[in-house]
Amino acid sequence: QEQLSESGGGSVHAGDSLTLSCAPSGSTGSTYAMGWLRQAPRKAREFVAVIIRDSGRTHYATAVEGRFTISRDAARDTVTLQMNRLKPEETADYYCAADDIGHYYSDYDEERFYNYWGQGVQVTVSS
């Protein structure tokens, strides 16, 4: 059974924008943090962004700071990742991930601090 449901992937040209959304399943329950990680072809999975439920604090990978924005809908416990000025090298599978235990915000740079995962959505950025 899927833990997190992602939507919004697709193919765009360099410089375009995409919006990704993530919603927990009924079995996931309340989360402490929700974020996004991505895995480009032939590369390791890397952190993109995370948001903390109670504080609303956000944390971004340096590579996307200023171009990507993560936000949440508290009532639905869903998150949205707005990606602007996309680059070809950002072609990847994007994964939504969540944690219900609670860690320091910067810990979410590491995927081992997430305990719920989506199946991934493909984003292709052509030059």
C-alpha cells in the first residue's frame, strides 16, 4: 500500500516551472516533517527541500535555494514543491518523504531520517 501519493511530474523545457504535490495515505498518520528528494540517472538520491509541521521552518539544498519553494496545507497535511527556472541537470525522479518521529531540521538532509516514502514521480527538463 502506498504511503505517500505524489503528483505533478512531467516534461518541461529549461527555464520552465513545475509544481509537485504530496499527500499522505490514511495509514501514514500525522507527520513531523515532509520533504522531497530526487535521484538523477546514474546518480545517488539527494535532498531537495523539507518543511517542519509545527514551526513551518523550511530547509533547502543549496542547489535549489531561491528557485524552489516548499509549502504545506496544515488542514490536509499535504506539501507542495514549486520548482522555478528548472535546469536540464535537474531531470530526475522526485520522491516525497515524511517522518513522524521528529528530528532536527537540518538532519533531513539525510534520507535515513525519513520513515515514509512515495513511489516517485518523473521530472524531465529538456534543453
